[in-house]
Amino acid sequence: MSFAVEDGETVLAAGLRQHLALPFGCQSGGCGSCRVRLTAGAVAYPFAPPALSQAEIDAGYILMCLARSQSDLTLELHQPPQLDELRPRKLPSRVLSKRMLSHDVIELRLKLPKGDALRYLPGQYLDILLDDGRRRSFSIANAPNGETLELHLRVAPGGKFARWVLDEMPDKAILRLEAPLGAFYIREDSSRPILIMAGGTGFSPAKAMLEDLLPRAAQRRVHLFWGGRAQADLYLDAEVRAWAARYPQFRYSPVLAEPDAGWAGEAGFVHEALLRAYPSLSGYEVYLCGPPAMVQAGKRAFLAAGLDADHLFYDSFDYAFETWPQLG
Ligand SMILES: Cc1cc2nc3c(=O)[nH]c(=O)nc-3n(C[C@H](O)[C@H](O)[C@H](O)COP(=O)(O)OP(=O)(O)OC[C@H]3O[C@@H](n4cnc5c(N)ncnc54)[C@H](O)[C@@H]3O)c2cc1C
Ligand code: FES
């Protein structure tokens, strides 16, 4: 397929204008969802692409949302087979339930409009569209069931939307969404063993992936490393331990940065725990999700440990766009 890019237009804007189903998320260089490999041609950026590590740049990756073409370009893009059903669209949802999963994580369950099943791949995320035109991104925490969406919201100090949900949201509130977004989903055309590293509510997309994958893919080995400060941050630890007991292909390593007294598990940075278990990552497929600092540290360390950039996928839980003053 080919498409034309106007002068000054980003590659992503040009593709979307011509109705191509391209992967994207933040549109501001932060999330890496629009990462594709450039196999020929040259692009220019307004500033260094924030989501890309040097190793990804060296491997030929560009961010379509920032890149402007300097010549004809040839791009290599992973497209899921269900591409046409996965175009992002706007739709309303009704809040079904809200409960605390831990001292600072809310589980929100949303009901989709009847007869309007939203298609998405486990791991993808949605944007909540706020009344003032702002957006908030949250990963979908359940595998598709045609009726409900589950979200895990961390209530950060000063966080506007999650605080509103906690303190002020009316029962049965209607929330407007745009979904599905992002390119964080399990590559089914690969048979490599999967390592997933999640930090805090980065468990949310991992949960959707695992709920979908574990019951139907007994041959694909998966090891989840879930990091938190203390045990209370691993807010569904018991459920994940139950999966590890039920599915022989699945292993689970919880990792605490500030272990509680008596903790017998892994301690320290979660990416270092993963590297202790897998010092060489060639031959693996790695999925990272959670706080930006954790994703950046993991990307750097894993590529240095021999991971092929083509088998590295991530969702960096950046703050909403207006908290990025340097890019505004
Ligand atoms: C693809 C993607 C998926 C995500 N999935 C999830 C998820 O599943 N669960 C989840 O909990 N989060 C997720 N996030 C992160 C979430 O979207 C952001 O943290 C979002 O900002 C939360 O909205 P809020 O209104 O609650 O907090 P906000 O009002 O946006 O504030 C968030 C944090 O930013 C700080 N902040 C505010 N303004 C500034 C500023 N100017 N400079 C520096 N810091 C500032 C606040 O103090 C607070 O700690 C995801 C993000 C992305 C990009
Ligand atoms: S859409 Fe390009 S980095 Fe987020």
C-alpha cells in the first residue's frame, strides 16, 4: 500500500487523513504506539523522539506521529489480521461498578452500548474523553467479552480524573471513550516464549493478555514479572498466583522495591529481577507496561542483553498530554 504525505505533515497525520488503519496513541511522541521500521528514505523530527531508545533508532525505528518525510519512504509495519475491525471510534459507556483494589487503585467496570460490541486486542487501551476536550488514557484490563470493559485507575496525588472518579463521579455515570488504541498486544504470528514486565497498574493490560492467552495457548510459555513498592501494590496477586498454579506454561514472579517484613520473594528493580532469571534475551519476546521510568530502564537493559528490537513491545504510562509542558 502507498500514500502521499504533504509538506510539513507528519507521516501519521497523512496516513490517517487517507483513512489508513495505522497504530497510534498519544500523538505526541511519548507512548511509542506509532513506532514503525523505516527501511528506505529519511525523516526529520521537530525534537528527538522521546519514546525511542538509541538502540531502537539504530534498528531503524521511527515515530510516525512526529516524523516528517525528507524523501520517499518505505515503512515496515506489523498489522494484525483483524485490522479493519480495530479502527478507533468514539462511543459512550455506562459505569457499572467501582471498587478499591488497593489503597490507591480503583477498578472501574463499564457497560458498552447494547448491540455495539467494541472490538479490541487484549493489551490495547482507551481514552476517556473529558468534557473540556482533554483525554485520559487507560489500558483495558479484561479480555474482550462483548459487554463490559474493566479499568484499573491509580489515584495519583494531584491526579484529576482518578480523584473525580473516587470522590465525585455519580452512580451509573456515562463516560465517553475513544477505543481501541495502541499497538500493545501479543504477536500471535510468533512462537517465542513471552516475558511480560509490569509495574503497578501496568498489570492492567497484562491481565487482559493473560486472561485471553493462558486458557487457549498451552504451548506458548509466559513469565510475568510484576513490580510494586510493597505487597499492597500487587493488588491482584492472589489471582495471578492461582493462574500460575492452574497453567503449567505460566510463571509468575512478584518483585518488591521496598519489601515488607518477612517477604521471601524477589526484591529491587523489576527489570533487574527479570535479567537475573534471563541474562540473555535473544530468542525471547518481551512486553513492558507501566511507569515511564520503568519502561525506559527495561528497554535499555533488555536491548543490551541481546533482545531483538523487533520483539520488544511496550506501553509507557505517561501522564496526560497537558502534563508535558516541554512538548506543548
Ligand atoms: C497508553 C497508556 C495507558 C495507560 N494505562 C493506565 C492504566 O491502565 N492505569 C493507570 O492508572 N494509568 C494508566 N496510564 C497513565 C494515565 O493515563 C495517566 O497517569 C493520567 O495522567 C491519569 O489521569 P489523572 O487525571 O488521574 O491524573 P492527572 O491529572 O493527569 O495527573 C497524573 C499525575 O501527573 C502529575 N502531574 C499533573 N500535572 C503535572 C505537571 N505539569 N508536571 C508533572 N506532573 C504533573 C499529577 O500530580 C499526578 O501525579 C496510561 C497512560 C498511557 C499513555
Ligand atoms: S502516537 Fe506516536 S509516540 Fe504516541
